[in-house]
Amino acid sequence: MPSTEPTKEMATPLAGRVAIVTGASRGIGRATAEGLASLGAHVVAISRSPGPSVPSDVDSGSIEPLALDIRVSPAVRDAFSSLEDRLGRIDILVNNAGAERVKPLDHVSDDDYDVMLDTNLRGTFHCIRAVLPGMKARREGHIVSVASAAGIRGFADDAVYSASKFGVVGMMDALDEELRPFGVRVTTICPGAVDTELVTWDPPGYRAHFLRPHDVAAAIAYAVSQPPHVAVGLIVVRPFAEPPHSAMLSLETLSELPGR
């Protein structure tokens, strides 16, 4: 009778792979870095600001931290080029870094706008552009971007964030068409509310039902662990107890947030 015990190859499907994860110091990024490393990948964990370190004592792969502001194009270009020279390849890119400012549109400052668009959309663009030459030349690779449920439907008091995430979804959808001839796979992850520092709103009693970072990381691990003939295009992950659309964000709740 064949053994039902998992083989080493089954347990470490990403062995020998190099992955980059942005926004990796906490939340979804940290969980994703740990998850991909546990599947055998060598993970470069990128973060801009100081925060909790990503543990390097994983059982299978490894994690190395890298301080980088993905909003700065020359810095991204130089850092990614150096990584590819040193590590030989970049197999997986997970665009996770994000910023959100929850407030009515007429309260959104120019700085708020710039932070959200530069981080969520421009930074994603910078990172994708930096990995494409190598992936296209090798005719393989996988690009994952963490968008949002706000990237497929708008939410009150989140118009600019939604715009940035709609942009990510659109860019990834176009890339899927553009990169298929080169063997490069593209996946967009659209989570609902996740219990992280990024989410500052909480309809009464609902935060206990939020997704956890590892829920989203598991979806990313699933997508990048598929065999070469499988393409996972879009994954929407939402809390099972999600309230009605109109109750997701309310002015009454938001008025109680700090700084409002």
C-alpha cells in the first residue's frame, strides 16, 4: 500500500525558491514571510519603518530582512538588482505593503492622498517593474499583489484607498494577459477586514470576527504552491460574519476614531 505520509517535496514545495515580501515587519506581510519560509523558500522581508523583526529560525527556508522604501523608484531598482545578482533569481514577489487613511473625501489631505497612492499603487508598480526582466528572461515567476475587498467595491469614507486598490486590481488583471506568454503567473488577493494595525475602524462588536493575518497568508501560500499548469488569478477572502455593505463603515462609528 502506498505511504500516506507527506514527502519532503510535498512539505517544502518552495524549496530553492527566492521570494520577496513587502510590508513584512508585521501583519499580513510578516505572516506571509513566515509561511513561505516554512514551505522552503528563502524570503527577503522588506519593510520601510522599524517594527517587530521577522524570525529567521524557521524550520525549512530562511528569512532575511531588508529596509527599503518601495515608494522610491531608484532605491527599488538598485535593491532588487542587487538581490538578483546575489541570490541568482527572484521567483516570487508578494506586494503587500499598504497604507490607508479612513475619512470622508473632503477631509482627505494631499499628504493622505500621496501616502495611499504612492504606497499602494506606485510602490506595487515599482516592485513589479523591477522583477519583470528576470522573470521574463527565465520564462517563469509569480507575482502576487494584496489588494482589498475595497478594490472590487467602494466603501464610504475610503474613496482614495479604494481608488488605489481598484488600480492594483486593474494593473494585475492587465498583467495576467501581458505575462502569460512569458510563463509568469499573476495572482491578486482581495481580503476583507483583517485584524491588523492598518485597520482602524470597527463597527461595534465586529472586530472579533475579522480575518487574521495568517488567513490571508494561507491564501498566498496556496496560490504560489500550485504546479506550473495551474493559474490562480483572483482570491477574495472575507470574514464569514461580514455585516451588510452599508454597515461596513458608518459615519457614526468613524466619528469615534482618534483624530476625527
